[in-house]
Amino acid sequence: MLLWQKVSSMAAWIAFLGAIPTGGQVSRDLVTTESGALQGTLNSDHTVLIFKGIPFAAPPVGNLRWKAPQPPARWDGVRQANKFGPACLQTNVFGDIYFRDAQPSEDCLNLNIWIPAKPANAKLPVFVWYYGGGFVAGANSEPRYDGENLAKRGIIVVEPNYRLGVFGYFSHPELAKESGHNSSGNYGLLDQVAALRWVVKNIAAFGGDPADITIGGESAGSLSVSALMASPLSRTLFQKAIGESGAFFPSPNAGGHSLKSREETEAFGMKFAESLGAKSLVNMRAKPAKELLEAAATHNRGFDFWPNVDGYYLPEDVPAIYARGEQAHIPLLAGWNADENKLAVLLAPQKTTAKTFAEDAKARFGDQAEQFLKLYPAATDEQAVRSAEDLAGDDFIAFGTWKWIDQQRKSANATVYQYLFEQLRPVKAGAKVGPLDGGEAGARHAGEIEYVFETLQSDEGVHWSDGDFKVSQAMATYWSNFVKNGNPDGGGLPHWPQSETVNQYQVMHFSGKEIRARADTFRARYEFLDAQAAKNRSKQNAGGK
């Protein structure tokens, strides 16, 4: 746990008193929250004030392991908020996630804040960002998520950690019994809610407007945003939302990003506990964190510990809540990348051909295969490979994101903005060009993050082009405009129309070649997949008959 300085000497006490606002003037680098005073630091050019490692909840350790987050303890004196707090415990699942903090720890419920040093307004709009990483990895100290450049655009950026893997999503009947609301699991999602509540209570002290909050995230973070909009615990805590590649709307491939039932996750949790020789919840809480982490990694690299429909945070599945129109009716900016899962095709042991693609279409879609092949054409081997890449991305994450957008378009007074990221990331200097090096991966999953945050240069060794910086500047401007106004337009950029205009659907395209809105040419694909998903649900409801 990070240490803070206590104001113990008379000289320090006098300095502390001297920093207290007087005469209506605000000392922006010293802020008093509900838990105590915080001292921030300025960035190198003194344009952004940064507070790091702020605890928004008590350490979820000991008897608080697998419990809803509790309020943070108060402290005396001034806490120095100048170091990133620990990331939440995780294994190196992806290999490309880098932290700027101490080693990951169970004591990880901290957040970082970036604030314009000289704000134009007394109350600034707030952007709360949730990192991606499949609910098993990620942290708020990753260089690509650095909020400094977005803060320079006149918004406050807040980035919390949340529990991951077995520590965030272990589910067990004993946990449900002690919860007080007959639920278990989803502790990482509850951390996200706790962070939001902390922001609502405390952000005014930092110059932020608690009534003007935008939540956003990428991949698992975007899935989280779709759930935060649905949950009765959180959907009134923010006013706008941004989602990049992900939503809890399952694809028709009998997989996608569906939520498990509590009964299913609790049954798995009981077997997991038994495999560790733990006969009770007391035994599980006594287990060393390292032992739990290593054991969890043997279950699909930890991905088997996944959010569920717990009956509390989510009383029902996310699609059901949206279908009834009970989600937050707020502006939404969302989209995905052109090559979300191209690597799955490139690295597949069997090469896709026109013949194999048509055979797979027949096996999957039966008498609908002909219609499918009109939307995903495969007249040649080359065309079949491209269609296979499109389908892989749609199954993985694009369809679910589209379905979320489509459902939100139906909400009362909805304003929805849709995008497609198509910029090809350069290959690192000296890297062997291949599928895993970015050369052939296309506009891959998570490739847009550094563009949005204007952190391209955090990825050392990459020779970024003028086109890359052009796209980054545009995306950062659109995103910050949306945080300010609920509308991405402004700053001399091309007009970004709402997703649905009169008898037409619009998508904003981002690449070095073009930044402009065009009519949606892929909607028919998703409508087809949506119909297949509906058929699958009907079969499941009928007992598979």
C-alpha cells in the first residue's frame, strides 16, 4: 500500500494551512476529498495537474476478498499523490501490457486524475475511462491510457483500477449467502461502480462537474460501459458514454461475449475451490494470492472467471434490460476496428479458400448459406480470405458492438454516433514483418487506443507517419468534444452526423486516407447475423428442438 506523509511537524502544519483556499481562490494542486487531503504534481510543461494512486475503496484483502468494495479509510495530513498505485493482480496474458506502477497487488483499488492546470471553466466535464484486457489484465498506469493530452483539451480524465480474473469474478454459494442480496461474482464490475460513486462525491473538489460525467472504455472496458448503462446500481451516475470494440450482446456463433448465469459460475467456483482443497470460504480467503492466481491461470488462462448475471448488479442479462428500454437513455459514441480478429484467420492451421469457406457457410447456416455468401462473398480464394477475416471480427466483437449501438438508437431521445477505425499501425523499427508484428494484422483490435489518447509516442520504436498523427488529432478532438457536449463535432473537423439520419445510417471512418462520414454499407451483414442470433435463442428457449 502506498504511504502518505503525515503533517507532524509545526513547519509542515504551517505549510498545509497555507495551502488551504482563502478569499475564494482555489489551490488546485492541494485538494481535500472525503478521505483526506491530496497533493498533486504538475506535468513537465505545467499545463496539466496529475493526482496518482488515489484510493477510492478499502483494500479488498483478507475478509474483504470477494466482497463488494468498501469505503476507503480516512488519513491525516496531506497524502502525496505522485506515484501510480499498484495494478490489480494478473498474469502476463497478452504480453503487450506495460505498467508504470509497482508490482501488481490485491491492494489495487486506486485511480488517477488528470486536470487542466488552467481550466477555461469553473466546472469541467469529466471522462471516466475503464481499461481493457479481457477482465483478466490491464491497469490505469498503462502508458497508452495516459490522460495528459486529453486533459489539455479541457476535460478531466479519471482512470480507476478494478479487480481482475479470479479476484474479480470468483463466484460461490457461500458468497451469495453472506452478500445480503443473494449474489456472487462481479466484484470487478462493482469496483467500477464504486469508482464512479467516488467521482460523483469528490470530483467537484478537483474542479469537475459531478453532473457532467462521460464513461468510456475499450474491449472489456467497453463491455463494462454497456453493463454500467444497464445496471440499476450505476445507470444514473453519468450522462454520456463511449464504447470502443465491445458490448455484452452475444454473437450468433454460440459464443461471443455473453454473460454466464450465477448458477453456472457458482458451480464452477465450487469445483475450483475443491481443486484447491478448500472446504469453505474461510479456507479460500486464507489462500495466498499467488496460489489463487496460478491456479486460475490453468483455467483457460484465467478467462473462465467472467462476469455473470448475479441478480444484483445485473438483475437480468444486458440484452434483456436494453430490450425493455431500461438502460440509461444517454448519448453514445461507439464503434470498432476494421480488422478486429484478422489474426485468427492468418494464424489458423487450415488456410481459407473459396471452397472451404462455402463449406463452412453451409455447415453453419444451412439453407441460409446462399444469403450469407452474398454478404460475405467468396468467389475467389482471395475474396474468401477477406470475408473470413470480416466474419471473424464480426463474431468476435463487431456484431455485439453493432447490436448495442442499434439498441441504443431505439432509446428515448437517443443521440448515437458510430465509427469505424481503419488506420494501419506502422511496424516497429527492426521488427520482422508478420502477423504478430502489426504488418499484416491490419486495423487490429485495440489498435485505436493510442490514437484516441494521443499517446502514439508512448509506443517506442514505431515510426509514426503524418497520417497517424492526423488521425490521432482528429479522434482526440472528436472524443473530447463529445465529453464536453454530447456531440463530437467541432474544431474545424469534418461533420460527424448521428448514426441514424432520415432513412439512412451513417458511419464515421478514420484512416490516413480519409476522415469522413459515409453511408453504412455493412448493416445488412449485421441484420443477417442478428436474425441468426434470434433463431438460436428460439431454439434454446424451446429446449434445443
